[in-house]
Amino acid sequence: MNDLLDQATDSTGYDASSIQVLEDMEHVRLRPGMYIGGTDARALHHMVAEIIDNAMDEAVAGHANRIEVELHADYSITIRDNGRGIPIDPHPKDPNKSALEIIFCTLNAGGKFSGENYATSGGLNGVGSSVVNALSDRLRVEVARNRALYAMEFSRGVPQTGLEQVGTAPNRRGTSVTFHPDPEIFGSLRFKPARLFRMARSKAYLFSGVEIRWKSHIDDGETPREASFHFPGGLADYLNETLGQASTYAERPFAGRVDFGEKYGVPGAVEWAVNWTPSRDGYIQSYVNTVPTPEGGTHVAGFWAAILKGIKAYGELAGNRKAAQITREDLIGGGCALLSIFIADPSFVGQTKDRLSNETAQRWVEGAVRDHFDNWLASDTKSAGAILDFLVLRAEERLRRRREKETARKSATRKLRLPGKLVDCSSNAREGTELFIVEGDSAGGSAKMARDRNSQALLPLRGKILNVLGAASSKLGSNAEISDLTQALGCGLGTRFNLDDLRYEKVIIMTDADVDGAHIAALLMTFFFTQMRPLIDHGHLYLACPPLFRLTQGARRVYALDEAERDAWLARGLGGKGKIEVSRFKGLGEMDAKDLKETTMNPATRKLIRVTIDEDEPGETSDLVERLMGKKPEKRFQYIQENARFVEELDV
């Protein structure tokens, strides 16, 4: 046996020395995407949400009624609450460290695991505070507790001071956290006052028992410098404000709240508000213990199940046999909904808490909402009839388009069977299929060998496509590359766009990891943003992440997306034997099929970036696209001047 072990070690170079152990803070800084979803603007603002969520947990638990959010002139931020204050006494398992230091320097440490301190909370995995600390170049915690004021300072997750008593606090209690995001992680990104303002306001809607005070020392021309939020009406007020003057099928929204303790004998509650409108696309904003869950989860599934069963039952009572055709897709199409639940021990998919996974939450929400929805429909037959008619029409339209889709797909495929053009997949269904838009025929050759023929299609483009914002509109229809792309997708352009006709579930832009590739990706995203916006809104557009480097040490091989990741691997080693050889991919065409499949095309091992539009700043996104990609070069020049100070000098 020992001979076999020695032989395996000698032949592969993979032994105990290959296993690396990173400290908590080191791992967070090396892989921030695992904890906050990336290093973009969304991830930056997610750090603020993590600290506010901790304060909200104190409020929901009944220990605080006020939270303050203050944005400073240097783009640091302070979140204060008047709760109990983080414990400052020595931790039983490490008497040399305070509980506060453990919380801010150790992953999976917190006071919310047992359920004794918080009946419901958003931060159950003990990661949020320590991650914010690791990704901040400076962070200061102040705790007012037992009539004394304590403070401790950190930098990049490392304590800079001990926990010290810095004064007295006879009339104050609670926790204050001030932090500044680390430029080494987030570059030139800065907090947006408008986005933080909306975040603070939305949190106040979610719990009527808290007042949130906002203060900003930065004037962005649109955000109030000071404000106070307190909304006794909860989600119903939130929905009415969101819909504004839009016409709705119900005169008043279907809204309510049910305490799980009264119905199921467990701690928690569910609150909801929903209405249907012809004026805009449907949406649902869901929350768990005041934490947004943009990808939904079991609570959302339970909510729509209750609504679907209720409307079908009402249709049957009303003698409308077509109501049986209604699906959840029809409900969501024009349904604008807000859903908030409070439960003990929520389980999320990932630290960013994008999706709830508790199975019991689906049953609890469905049971709580269904009874109230049946009563609401029966009490307002005018609104119920209008909603039923609207949903039946949507169901009929959906079925009609389904019947036409297969014919349209086959027709589009026949048109594009040209050398060097569309290489289609064998599946006839949209579900599970992917279209890779690749840069050039050489990349298309490697991708063709690396793809899954059943579900992955390829469309090579020759060079850079037309800039649809910088060119005359008459050129759009005559451009060959845009024409091929439009026919391949099968869903039309502009006002003729129809999402139901989209032939692939995922549309993936796969370009070289260089400046030209980034330019082509920007041109394609501009095209989709201006001509096929719903494709982005519904989560169908993605960017592939091909690596820029391959590092080899003996039999050990790893890939690096960029220079920073390459340098990180070089600094800590690969765990193999011998010299580390670094190969730079000049383009996708240089990657063999094995490399391309493993790093970029295989769903089990690849990384994709979903292209999204900031829901908080849709107008700003449109303005930025027009400014950078439009017909007026002076706007681009102005943007460069305004942002030049954020560009780091490069040593050439």
C-alpha cells in the first residue's frame, strides 16, 4: 500500500504539501465573489446591507427602534442602532479575545445560531460583519453598553487596536459601525447616495416598528441630505408608491399579514401586497427577515402557488372554464407583488442570500396567503372579475405563441445554415439551451469541438458589430452580423421584440479576454440593451469568463482570469513540483477544446456573469449607455475628464 501511495505522489506531484490553508480574512480578500457576489457596484452596496441587516435584526427582535445611516464626505459610511450593543466581554473559547473581535475577524461567528437571542434574523451564518471588515481598508466599531463606550479599529480584517473603553455613555446604547471599502478590492467604485437612500427607505417599509434616519454629507443633486423613514402601513404603502398613478385591475391591492405563531405555532410572520396592471411588466420583490432575495425561493413559490390555486378556484366558481389554463407565468406577467417573511433559521443559497431554500416556508406562506386571497376575491367581485379576465387573455396568448414557436424555430434554422454562421444545437426546446456568440471563426472552431451538441449552439461573428447608437438607423436592418444574430434568436427587434419567441434560454457573449474582446462585448450589450431590452430584464443575457492565463507546475494546472489572480497564484504557489510556467492566451482561438470546455463552456466548471440593469438606477443606466456609446463624442470626452482621476497610473 505504501508503495502505491509513493508511486501516486511521485507521478502526480499532488501530496499533503499541495493542500493550502488560508486564514478567514485572507480567503475573503482572495475570493470576495464567494461572499458578496463579486466586486462590482452591487457587491459594494451589499456590504452596507450586511451591516444594516444586523441593526434590523435588533429592531425586529424588539431591542431597537431607531437606525441611523450616515454617508460621509470621504465615502465612508456609518450605521448606528440603539439596540443592546455587541457583547464586549472575553469569549469563552478564546479568553484573550473579546466577543466583538471574534465577530469581526472570524467567519461563522455570531449570536444568531441558537435562536435564543433572535427569534428571526437575516444573518444566520455569521459571515456578514467579518466579510465587511476584510474588504474595508479601515473599520471602526463603537459599542455603548453598560453605560460605557468601547471602541476597536481594524484594517483589511486585521485589528489595529485592542478593544478599549473610550468614554462613558450614560444616555446611549447600541452599536455603531463605520467602514470605508478597500480600493484594492473595489477600485474607483464609490457609494451612490441615491442607492443608499432607497435602501434605507425600503428597509423601513419592511418593519413598521423601526425609524430609519438618513444623513449624507455628499450632494449628488438629487438625494436629500437628511430624511427620516417610518411607515406604519408597511408593504401596502410601498406598493402604492411603487405603482404611482398606474392603472390597476383591482381598486385596492390584495395585502395582508399573518403571524405564523397563531397559525402554525412557530415564530415568524408573512406580509404581502400585490396588484395587477396593464401599464408595466410584472415583478416580485421578496424579502426574508428584511434581507432582499432577488432570485426568490421557497417563500415566493408558496406565494404564487396560493394565488394560482385561488384564482383557478374562483374561475371555476364563476363558470369560466378557461381559468384552468392559467399558469404561474401568466400571473407574474402583469402582477406587481411585494412579499416579506420573518422566519427562524432561514437557509439561503450563498452568503449573498439571493434565494431562500427552506421547504417549510413554501407550505407556511401558501397556507397563510390562500385563505386571505379566497376571502378577498369573494369580497371584491369587480376586481376579481377584471383580474380573471386579464389572466385568461394572457394564458390564451401564451398558448398561441407556443403553437407558433416550433415553426418559427425551424424556419430560422433553415435560413442560417450557412458556412461559418449558426451551428445549432439538436434540442428543439428552448429550456436548457444556450447560444454562444463567439468572436471570429478560429474561436468558433475550438468552441464547436468543446460544446455540448445537444444544448449549445454557436454563432461566430466576424469582427466588431455595428454600434447601434453611433450609426444611422437605416444601417441597422442592412448590417449582416446584426441580421444573422436577429434571425438566430428569432424574437425580433425593437417594438417587434417578443420574448416568447426567443429560441435559447441563455444567450452568452464569449469574446477574448482583452481590450478588443471587451469592446465587442460592449457593442453587443449596447445592441441588446437598445433593441432587445426584455431579454436582459428577464435574465437571459450572460458574459462568458474565459481565463487570460494558464499556470502549469508539473502535472498541476490552474487558470487565472486576470493579472491579479495570476499574481495571487504565483505568490502562494500551485502545490506542484518544479518551475511554474505561465501561458497567456492571446485569444479564444489559441485555447484548445479541452481548455475552452473546462474553463468557459462546461456548466459544471465555468463561470458566467449575468448581465443585469440596476433596478435602483434604470434611468442612470440608459444615460450612461447613451453617453458612452452614442453619437456625441464630446459626451465621451467629458466622461473621461470627469473620471480620469480614478484611473491608476500604469508602469509600462
